[in-house]
Amino acid sequence: MTGNRVDDPRILRWILRAGAGVFGLSAVWLLITPGFFLELLALEPTLALRWSMWMSAITLIALTGNMAIVSYRAPASSVVAASAVMMVSSGALGFVTLLVPAAITGFGVAYGLLSFGFSAAYFAALARWLRPGR
């Protein structure tokens, strides 16, 4: 920190790391027991839906790696850009989770709220980073 200027988006880096951890755990869970995850969302664990969960898990592994690498190695501008993308994506994931085509479950609500929480954290940290006269 130099005077009033924040030289590094440290908070955004930590949010990206936390998000990578959550996505990484979700990916492992989806790879190992996709049927259980589907049941928690009140969806029938058909082979087609299990396959979809495996595909999602593989995508989450890639996203986990990218989020972690950006959080540790990227310059500030890349951290801010990745955080803006994750803010939108986290919010969208929250909505999609709550719109699951099945009965609303406590797990679905919790998973949706977790996603909204990350979106809000990114928003707050981005607003702090982008405000004039930091």
C-alpha cells in the first residue's frame, strides 16, 4: 500500500482461492458420488444426469486450476478481470441452483446461497478495488 493506493487486489486473490477450494471439493464430490449430489437436489440419479455431473466435475477441475493460478500468479489487472467473470458466474450458478427442475431442498437452497455469497464477496471487493481514490 502506497499512501491511499492499494497496489494489489489481495482480497480478490483470497476470494478466488476460497472459490477454487469450494469448486475443487465440489468436483471431487461430483466425480465420486454424482448420484448422491443429484438426490440432494431432489433429482432422479439417472445415467444421463450422472454423466452430466461428471462433465460438470471435469469443467470444475479446469476452473479450479485457473482460479488458483490466477490468484497466485496473475498481475492485478488479470485478478480483477477474473473476479468480475466469477462474480457474474457465481450469481448465475446461484439462480440456476434455485431453479432446479425438482422440489426445492435445503441442500439446494444452501448451495444457491453459497454461490450468491461468493458473488456478493466478489462484488464488494471489486467495488472497493475500483472506487476512485483507493
